[in-house]
Amino acid sequence: MKLVSYKTEDREHLGIYINGHIYNLNSCDKLIPDNMNDFLWGGDELMERAQKVNSAIGSGKLDAREELFFELIAPVPHPTSCRDGYAFRQHVETARRNRGAGMIAEFDQYPIFYFTNHNAIQGPGEIECMPDHFQQLDFELEVAVVLNKKGKNIRAAEADSFIAGYMIMNDMSARTLQMEEMLLNLGPVKGKDFSTVIGPWLVTPDELEAYKVPTKLGHTGNSYGLKMICHVNGKLVSAGTMADMDWTFAEIIERCAYGCDVFPGDVIGSGTVGTGCFLELNGTGKLNNPNYQPQWLQPNDLVEMEVTGLGMLGNIIKQSDSDFSILGLKKK
């Protein structure tokens, strides 16, 4: 099942995407809330009701009216929190090598994550960026999950049951801001907090069963062989696979929930797939060729991310008409 959030005029709704059409879930079953957040808090009970509606429409047993005039937004437009992991060894190792650093041993010891701005979630469409963001503006190709159960001290062996579904994530990054602030040994803040893009829909785990692959030795949780690619202005710039995740979502959730509650509506990203950002690609290009010309996102660029089974997430990068710069406020 593919769950979507969408707007008609100024109101947000919850729907399902079937064969190119969107249907409102609440109009099909009045016990299903008309927004994603309340739906996720309903856990497995509401998910089962939605699955029945999805099956009935798909089989023609329910003659539901499709939505005709709407704006697709982030499938989880108002997350309770947003964390991003660091699960792909290839990305970490390559990025460190490109800046002359060896692989950090701690990567193989425990999964890590950082909190990003859950109020800056966006879906398909335009992304407006400030002037400082265009100082080395980058995409990051990822997959994300959202939870639909509350829990604490969850073990990895049971953590997959907390996942409501999967979606594409683009962890937008302003690299100049990020690199400057991380010199102070705190996590990324202004380099990351302006936009995190998710979508185009939330795909329930049952749709991905056919893509399951063996989990890496010594690890716990589900793994999927989903091809991940990114085009910028029609040119393929990134290609990888979700099967390369060295830490599973189950293991990341286990760490997230240690000693604290996780909630329905919590979004958790995988971290960047290998080759999944210009920072990594530019570093490798420069290492191999001193004359390599680095590439960063520019105004009006079209970024299209595709993941097997999860759809395509497309965004156009727009420049704000403001000239306000926080980089210009640095003390001398």
C-alpha cells in the first residue's frame, strides 16, 4: 500500500495511491482519520483498515471517487521528530578517504544518528534556498522509515514491527555552513535545518517483501535490495543499493529508543548511500583528477531520486529573493 498526504485548497488529507490515482481514505472508511499523524497513532488497527480499503479499490469491489485537484505534499508532513542515520559504510569510508582521513573504527561498533529539523520537512515540488545555502549546496540520496508505535528500550529483533513504511529521503545539505559549524564539535545545524525532503509516498513493508535480501553477518533486522539512483537535470549522478546498509533500520531504532521513548510519526533516515552526494563525488573526482571541476546544486536545478518500489521524488531548487547572509555576520 502507498499512503500519501495531499492538500486541497488549504486543507491536508490522507489518501492512498493506486494505479496513478489518489483516493481519500476517510471518505472510504470514516474510522480512518483524514491526516497522517492521527493515522500513525492508530498503529496496526488503522493500518489494517487502510489495507482493506486499498484491496477493495484495487479489486474493484469498492467504487471510490478519486481526487482530481490536489497538491502532493510530504507523506508525513508533520513528524514528531526527524533523525538521520549513518548506515552506509561506503559513503563514510569514501568521504573520509577523500579528505585524507582513515576509516573510523567506531562505525562498525554502533549505529549513530543526529536530530534534524522536523519542522523543515518538504515533499515533491520546489525547494527555496537562501544565498548561504548555495555555498556548496548538496543533495543526499537516502531511504527513510516512519514509526507507528510508541516504544522504549526496543530490541533490534522486534524493531521492524514498529515501522509503518518506507520512503525516499533527500537530506539537503549546505556544505559551507555545515563544515564551519562542525569545527566546533557539535552536530550539523544550519547546514542541514532548512530542508529535508521525503516522498513521494509512504510504502508499507508488505510491498517490499519481494526485495528482501539476507542481512549482513552479525546484524539484525530486515534488509532490502532496492536500487537507489539520482539524476540532476536529467544526468545520472548517483547509483547505489539499499542492500549496502551496514546497519539495519532495526538496529538504528534500537539505539534511538535506548532510555527514551520513540513515537508514532518519528521519521528516521538511513544516511547517504555510497556515491549519494556531491561532497563524496567531488572528493573522489578531485582525488582521481586534479583538474576535476566540482559540481554543486544551482538555482533551477531539477533533482530526481528514484528507489525501487518507493517511486520517484522530484524537486526544483529555487533561490530566495533575500540577500540576507549569516556567513556575512562572522566576527573577524
